[in-house]
Amino acid sequence: MKKKYRIKKTNEIDAIFKTKKRVSSKYFNIFYQPNNKDTFRFAISIGKKYGNAVSRNLMKRHLRESIRSIYTSLKQYDFVIVVKKEASNLDFHQIKEEIIKLLFKGKIMEENK
């Protein structure tokens, strides 16, 4: 993903958490807010309880690839994906389906035309 799609600053991520708009599932939480930019931006948060560094990095790669494959359908929102420990049992296709379902639920993703 290009850098213009990433949120890296702690104060920007904290501002998204403070809006308290979120959608949740057994595996992920997505906190979101609309932005004034011309595109979406996102961040991934995964705690040390999830597993070792290799498994955390693999999950982040899967999430980035899932977002990359659907980025044309995403609206102008900033969102943070928080990974729960239970997500360690999912494969790539299940991760992608779960993320798409949550993005639709939060109205962050629009139907393809």
C-alpha cells in the first residue's frame, strides 16, 4: 500500500479511538471516522498477546492485502483495525471475508457498481 493510505501518527490514531464509532466481530474491531482527504487511510493494531512477531507480521500482511484488493470501493474514512487473539485461527480468505463484512456494516465500503 502507498504511504498516502497509512495512518502512522499516534495522535491521529488516538483521535479515531476517541470518536467511539466502531464495528466489531469475534475476530476484529474497526474504529472509524470520516476524513476530509481525497482517499481512505487506515492503520493496523495488533497486540503482543496475539503471538510471536512472525505471526503478527503475517496477520498484518494478510490485512494489508485484503484492503489492497478492495481499496477502490472504500469511502473517505480513516479507520483502525484492531486484531483480537481469536483471529489467529483464520486463513487469508476468512480474514478477507470478515474485514469486508465489517466494512459494509460500518458503511465504510460501498457496493461495486
